[in-house]
Amino acid sequence: MMLERFYIVLYAIALGGLIWAAYWGWLRLRVRRLAVAVLPPSLQQLVQPGRPAILYFTTDNCVQCRMQQAPALERLVAATGIPVHKFDAVTQSDLTSFYGVMTVPTTVVLDPQRRPQAINYGLAPLQKLQEQVGAWLTV
């Protein structure tokens, strides 16, 4: 009886690990595909080539966005000067579908060639954002 429970727990852990690995693999694949995709016209005009940028998707009623994500992005801008472009996830449906935004807040870190280097679905703390843009802080 005890051995059967051990196998059940082991199976659940293995299944959880597979689901976790599949999710992160899907995210990496999505970022790679977006890196070669043509930017939507609204972004081509807004995001300057040669400079990194962050796209920030939010909604008017997102409390977590206002209370946690926005202050982290403001501190990032103050420390790095990297521009943050804010989008309403409801009204900017072309951009939300392009980047696969399923939840808010979502941040997309663009490199100087306007290719996504990271997509953060959900809250991205300041330290994580700093790590993601760290390669361009010395430029």
C-alpha cells in the first residue's frame, strides 16, 4: 500500500515536470517565431529601431498592474532610460493576439532590432526586468 502511494506521488511529480517543461518550451518557441515575424504597423511607427523597448499590456481595471507592475516599470525607466510603451490589452487586440497576451500585466522585452527577447505573462518584478534588459544597460 505504501509503495503504491509512492508511485502515485512520483507519477504526479513527473507529470508536473513534463507540463512545466512543455510550457517553457512553448514560450521559447513563441519568442523565436516572433523574432522573425514582421512587426504590426502600429509598432513599426512607435518603437524606434536601434533602441531596446518594453511593451506593457494592461487594462483599466487591473489592480496588480497599477499597484505592482507600473511602479516596477517606472523604476526601470528611471534607472535605464529604456522606453516603456503602454497598451490597453482590450482595445489593442491586434497586438495582444500578435504577442499572445492572455493575461495582464504582460511585458514584452524588445531588443534594439525590435525582436522580442522575453515575454512575461503576469507580474514581472523589477529585478527580473533588469536582468532581461541587462545586455543593453552598458550600451
